[in-house]
Amino acid sequence: MATLTIKGLPKELHERLKFSAGQHHRSINKEAITLLGESLERTPAEGEALLKRAMDIRASLTGFRTGETALNKAKSSGRR
């Protein structure tokens, strides 16, 4: 098995990795290997398929268009 050393790992990223490892009952090393493996298993085709599906869903939502003005009005409704 090969060894990988990661230099310059930001403290915040290390803390997030440590937290995630704890949530999954794994060591930090095992969590890093798992996450790296999962990210490399994804293919661009999966991303393209997901984007196409999102665009198809958006196109099916006819009559549901909201602009910035309507969004701001909805966010501020009920506030004083």
C-alpha cells in the first residue's frame, strides 16, 4: 500500500475532516481515504446527467418564475 503525506492542510479543513471521521466512526486517515475514493469515483457524465435532470425539472415548472423584487418582498414580509 502506498503512503500519502498532505502538506499545508488548513486547520479548518482538518477540523472538518476530524468531525466527519467521528460521525462515521472512522479514523481521520480512513475518512480521508474514503472521501478521496468517493470523489474520484464520480465521473463528469454523472454531473452532466444531474445538470440535465435539474434543467428538465426547471423547464417543467411553468408559471413559477420569481425575480429579485418578488424575492425581496417575500423575505421582508412580516418584518417591521
